[in-house]
Amino acid sequence: MSQPDSSGPAGFWSRVKKSRIAQVLVAYLAVSWGILEVSEILQEALQFPSWVLGVAVLLLAIGLVIVSATAWVQAHPQTRERAARDELPDSWEIEPAEITRSLARGRLPHLTWARSLLGGVVAFSLLFGFAGLYVIIKDRGRSFAPAEAIASDAGVGLAVLPFTVSGGELDEWREGMVNLLSTNLDGAAGLRAINGRTVLARWDELVGGAGRVDEPTSLKVAGATGARFALLGSAVGIGPRVRLVADVYEVESGRPLGQASVEGSPDSVLALVDRLSIEVLRSIMGSGQDALPSFDLASITTSSVPALKAFLEGETAFRQANYGAAVAAYERAVQVDTTFALAFSRLGEAYGWKEYASHPLSIQNRQRALELVDRLPERQALLVRADAARGTYEAVELAREAVRRYPDDPGAWYLLGEVFYHQRGQSLGSWEETDEAFTRAVELDPSFAPYWAHRVDIAFSVADSALAAGRLAEYERLAVKSDNLRRVEAAMAFAYGDSAAKAAARRTLESLPGQEINSYLAALTPDARLWRIWDEGFRMLERDELLFFNHFNRVRSSLAHGALEEAIAGLEEPTTPAGLRTCMFVVLHVVGLPVGEARLESAASLANVDTTAGWPLNCAAMYAANESRWDDHRMLVEKLDALTDRARAEGDEDAERLNAALSSWARGFGEWKRGRPEAGFPLMEEGRRNGVSMTEISGDLLMEMGDYQQAVRHYRTDWTDPVARLKLAQAYELLGQSEKAHEAYAYFVEAWADADPELQPMVEEAKRSMVRLRGDF
């Protein structure tokens, strides 16, 4: 049968229909879009030249013609017949002059889909191959170097570019500043200065022998080195002096980050470079860049670059709660610059975390910072004074002043939280206020690990397992290198873990020195309902003979769950320090617990008390006043005054302040027991502010005076003491705050559910109060 004429209109539209040209074009356009996307990605990732996309578009246009022709040829009826008879050509057999007629007759060189696809692959392979070869020749293969060799991946890169120079004989400063500043800035606060030879090589390639270059060209050179930041500088001779100016830019955006300038004699080039380096760091650190740690370098008073670099290394380690590394770095800083006030302050703080707050090296370095405080700006000087005053009421006042004056400073809120947490009696800070202070610090600087430590402790203080777990998880994320984590993780296991977790935590504690276990016990202060957290550590302390801390904390633990006889038995052990025995028996008696007259007389009478130490004298004076033994009370107060005078004569300010506070408290307590509470309270308050933190007793005095609101403030500072919580409930009830009263009663009832039989009447009375308030307990 003869074939229809494909050259007429009917034949043409038949061919179009059979070729499915519309479907082919849609598919080709979709593939073309994908190829252009890949080309753009490769151009950005491998730094291909800009002409790659243009050539790709041209190739795709040529490909469109070829694909359309292939569809047309494959649709010709003779193509299928001749293919069946094996008459199609295997190669290009048609002359170019015959191509028009051949196309109409289906005699174009055999265009198949396979050959069209292969042609496209070859074309784009050649394109990308030539582009890659161009990059290798252009930048000597840097774009294909291993990842670790690229500055942008190895650290936050800073390229110091050749300086522009004018005036005087300063030509050697042009390239010399590249190496001098790069050496100084390399490694400071996470910066990685691009090697000077690399910078100069890129400069020669992109700038050559040109004189002055504009800012975009300079940033292009910096970008070619892989740097994130660029330092553009100038050196200008001004008579016998030289002025150095450095401008720092973010390479990608071209945004200026800051400017630094110094001026001096050309003969003191190294000193000038050091000064300029420090000013440059101030500009970069204060620019708010996410890639760099944030430091307030306005408070940096050192002129030594090595000291500054060591200090910034310490700041980075301290931020991660890596206190051992922080101590080592701060030590290097103060060895290089013995007048570096802020480094001494940080060193004292780091020792406080690494060891314990009253460690001699912590106190020594804080005091050295205080001696140098006049070298600091006003804000930092206030924080250093407050930190050096830890343990005194002055610290409370200064910390409160700091947050009033600088509410946007996380360090001020952190310091206030520290004062509230460790000086509860002096500050009268509740756990809610303490937690709020640390929370404000975290909100202002969420990634500073030390801010989280006591937030975890507070969660234990209120027995909130979900809160403790959430905060611990964040602390672990930020403080991956911190030894401090061990005690917190052990506490979490003892409080909420299964038997395997508790066993692992026990092994961890057993591996620690006794002082670190004591720090675990002293800092944690768990909720009374979690008292077993303490017990795991007390037995371990016996091996290190830390007897005072061990006995004191064991008594606290026993009282936390109402085991009064167990507490008394511990106090009567021969190894219990006599002064501790005296004070604990007196305090238990004064707050209303039955300890027995014979025990009190044996521990606290004038004939038996240790008269060489302030605390036992104060407690014995309280016992004498409580028993109306006024001659004994007078003699004991006089002995306290004598200890105060001796400390003053010896220049021991801490002992003088404490003994004076104990004397004031003992006098005030005496006035109260003589029936003059209004005269006694100011004296007891003076003692409290200066370290005699028996707030439950001062709360009892306020209750007697009818000042229930102030009594609440005193009782609530003993967050984890069930008896204080019982009295807090009674104060709330008298104030008409029923919900708070019910909550405080419930705490006491739960904590003392298994209390000794002689204490059960207190528990039953608390239950009746709960029923009275809300109908249930």
C-alpha cells in the first residue's frame, strides 16, 4: 500500500500528532529547569565562573532544536518501515545541502533518543569539565582543597589586607602590618587569622601592582582567602608620628563592624601594633556577631596582647563551665599582666566553682581584683566589688544595686542569684526570687553554662522532677566539658533514677575527693522530701574525716524527715565537734523541738561551752537568756566582745565582723527574752545582716510582735526546712492567704509523714489545719 504524502497539510499535522511534540517540549523544559538548578548549585559550591550559566542556557537551546528534530524524524512513517528493513543509515550520510529535502523525506542522519541523550551528557560534561579546569588554573586548586584546609571551615577567618600608606617612609608598613596583626589576632576568642602569605598571594592575583584599591576589591580579596571578616587598614605619617587606622568588615555583606585607631612613634611599631590589635578585638567582640563569643571588652584594661588572648581563652572555657581550663587560662593572663583586674576577678570565680567558694585561692584572687578595681569601668567595677564582698551584707546591697542600674546585664542578674542562693539569711531571698534572678540571666545570655548550674539545684530544692530533668538536659548540652556535671547527674540519679542509675551514681561519688563530695552536699540543698540524696554522700565523707560538714549535714538530713532521735544520736557521737553540738541543741530547743533538758545543760551551760570560738559563745548566750540566767548571758556576751576586740587588733576583718554580729544577735535575743522584742529585733537584724543567719528564730520573734508579713520573709528563706515551712504556713494563715498556707502545710505533712512518734502531734495538727482551710489534706 502506498504511503500518504507527508509533504501536504494533512501529512504535516499527522506527523505533528504522531511526534507528540507538546509532550516532548514539556518534558524537555522540566529537565532543562533541573539542569539549570544543578548548574547554579555547582557554580556556587565550586566557585565556577559566571559564564557557566550562560553557556548552559545556550546548550539547552541547541538541545531543544535537536530534541524537536528527533521527535519529527521518529514520527515519519518511512522511519519505522526502513528501520524494519534495516535500511536506516548508521552514520552521518547526508550532505548539508540536502538537509531540507532529507528532513521532509525522513532521511536526516539517524536521530534517535539515545543519541540525543548521549549528546546532551557529553556537552554538559565538557562544560563542567572546562569550568573546573578554569577554577583550578585560576585559584590554584584551593576550591577543591580538603575541607579542613579552608579557612571558613577551620574557624572564623579574619584576613588582614595590605595597608595603604602615605607620608613618611612607611612603605615597609604596607605588607608588614599583614603579618604583625595576623600573628597578634590569631587564636583570640575563636578568630583564625588567615596566613599572611595566603593573603598576599590572593592580593597579587586579584590586584597585582595596582596602587590604592577600593573597598569592594579589597573584600573580594578577603573572600578569596575564605575569610569571614576583613581588616582594611591605613598608615599615615603625621610629622614624627604615625597614625594607624583599621576598619573591620563582614566580607559577604560588606557591613562595617567597627573601627580602631592608634597613634605613636614609628620607632615603637610593636607597641602600636599591640594597641591596635586590642582595639580591633574590641570592635569585633562588640559587633554582635553570632559566629563569635560575646565579650564586653570595654572592661578590658590590659595592654598586653598575650594576656588578652589568654583571658579570652579563659572566658570561652568558663562559658562552657570548663573550670579547670578556665583557671589555667586566667592564670596565664595574670602572670603576663599582674595588673589585669578583670582576669583576677574571673580567676577567683573560676576557683570558686572548681574547688569551693571559700577556697583560699578564690578569696585571694578576688581580693587582688578589688585592689585593682579603680582600673575598671564603672559597671564592671560594681560587679567586682559585689563579687569580692561575697558573704557580707554589702554583697547583697551591691548586687541589688547592679540589677537596678544595669537591668540588661546578665552578669548582674547572675551575681544577684548567687548572693540569694548562698546568702539566704542575709538577703532574705526566697527560692522564687533566686530562681527569677538566674532565669533573667539565662534569658539575656542563654548559652552561658554557669547560669544553669543553680537553676538545676533549685529544681531539686522544690522536688520538681520534670523541671530538674529539663534544666539538666540544657546544662549538659552547654557544659559538655564540665566536671561540675558529675555531682548534678549523681543527684538526679539518686533522686529519680532506677537501681542501676543509683549504683552508677554511687560509683561516681566514691571516685571523688571528700571536699568535692562535700561541695555536692552543700550546694545541692535538696527538698526535704529528697533527703536520701544527702545520705548517699554522708557515709563517703567519713573516709575523709570531714567531720564538721559530715555531722552537720547528717543532722539536717535526719531532721528533714522528722528523725529527731537519729539527729540527737548523731550529735552525741564522740567525733561531733563540741561547738556544733552546742549550737545544734540550742537551736533545736529554741525552735520548739524536744531535745531534753539534760542534753541542753551538758552541751550549752557556761561551765561546758567552748569560750574560744564565737558561734558556741553566741549559742550558749541564747540558752542562758532562754533560761533567764542573766549573769551567764552577760559574761558570754562580754567574751564575744573580747573576741571582736582581739580580731580587730590582729587585723582580721572577717573575724571581727562575725564576732561583732554574734554579739549583736546575742544581745538582741536577750532583749527579746526579757520581754522587750521591739528593742531586741534591730539588734538581731544587725546580726543577721552580718552573717548570723538564724531566720527561723527571727521569724518567731516577728510572729510574737504580730508582724506576720515580715515573718513570712524570714521563714521562706529556709526553703527545705520542714519546721520553717510549718511556721510559714501558720503565718500565711494569719494573713488570710489560705492557698499558700495549705500548700506549706502539705509540704510539712509529706516531709514528716514518718516522723518520730513524739513529733507526730505536730503532723496531726498540720493535717487539721489543712482540713480547716480546704476540707482535705
